[in-house]
Amino acid sequence: MKRVAWGLVALALAALIGQPIVVLAAGGSTGEALRQLGGVGLVFSTCFPVLGALVIGRSGGHAVGWLMSFMGVTVAVHSLAITWAQVAIIDAPGSLPAGDFVSWVAVWLWIPGWFFATTLLPVLFPDGRLTPRRRWLARADVTAIVAL
């Protein structure tokens, strides 16, 4: 379990590092490449997976830890997809493959991470267990996310 959790941290960090690499590979400047790393996405992409891995390492299969890791990875991959699509379609058309598909992925990929952060995480926090009172809310949250 711990290895998978820290592997998700590595995946999130690789997606973050991939953003400036994509910009530089398409001929962008160092300043443009570094601007890709700023913002709220950086905080969510680093803090959530690391906190999730720490919770999982301490408590095993804790639902809050897995949820936090998942949220961070989706935010990081979403940020990479936005950068990839912008370079492939707008900044240097044709310089990267699958720009249209990656753009489509970027449009939808934000939904799971942000919805889990705003709906399911508060239901499961702090102990990762669903009480009978909160079980209906968790089911409604998951149903809404899948429907979207």
C-alpha cells in the first residue's frame, strides 16, 4: 500500500515537471516554462498526494488518504493536459501529437478531483468511515460525479 501511495506522489510530481518540459520542447522560453508551475494547482498537486501517502503509510488503507492522493494526481495530470493542449493547438500547432484528444481530456479531468475534494472528502473526514447518517450523502456524491 505504501509503495502505491508514494508511486502516486511520483506520478503527480512527474506531471508537474512535465509542464515546463513540454513548453521548452516546443520552443518556449524559460520564463514561460516556469510560469506553468505556479498557482493553486501546484499546491493541490503536491500537498494532497504527499498528505495522502503519509496517511496511508500511517493507517494502511485509510479512505481519506487514498482520496487525497487521487485528488492530487488528477489535478497534476489535468495541469499537464492543459499545458500540452495549449502548446499543441495554440502556441505551436502540430508540435505535439494528440492535441485535440488531450484538450478533450483536460476539459473533463478536473471534475473528479475537485468534486471529491468538495463533496466526498468532507463526508469521510476525519476517520475515513461512513456512518449510516452520511452514507446516503456519499452515494449521492459518487452518483453525481459519475453522471457528470
